[in-house]
Amino acid sequence: MISIQDSIQEPPIDPPENHYTEDEEEGEDIMFVDMLYDMQENKFVHTTDMTPAGMQEAVGLYLELQDPKDYNDKLVEKREEYHIIVTIDNRNDEYTCMHNCGDVGLRDRILLQFLMTLDE
């Protein structure tokens, strides 16, 4: 069974490789995509250990698993840059997301827009 954990907080500013390690005996157990979205430039910069197809599959599945009941229309703090890190632990099918979006609806819209840029 796939589990989801969501954390609305400022993601770490160090590169993801300082936060996520792989189990040496099991191979690539934990994968990530770390993205910054610049609102004014409408541009993404990302770091990952996945292929573009792997990112599409992982982020797409993460979005499919979201519960619309979690969405709200609260006003979020507008930022020039949003930071989202999605990690996938393949040992137990656990998805974790840290972000500074303030709202899961905004987070998911940014993730969806990120997926669309991968198609370009």
C-alpha cells in the first residue's frame, strides 16, 4: 500500500543529497525531485536522481493519490519562489513532500505545471 506524508514547511536549503541517502545493500531505495519555481519568470529549476520519465511517473502518481478534501481556498503567502521536494521510498512505497506553498492546492498546481514542462 502506498502511503503519503505532506509537510508544509520551508524545505531544507542544502542539496537533497545531504538529506536523502540510499541503502547501500538495496540500491536506489530513495529517489527525489527537488524543484524551485520562480513565479515571475514562470520557470523551474530542479535537481533529481530520476530520469524525465521517472519524474513524470512519480510526480504524476503523487498527484493522483492526493485527496481533494485537503484543498482549501485560504489565502497563501505570495512568494517569488516556491520550493518543493518530493521523495519516494521504494522500500515501502512511501511518498513524502516538503514545500513552502502554504496550501496543498497551490502545491499541486505547481507540480502539475512542472509535469507539463517535462513534456516540452
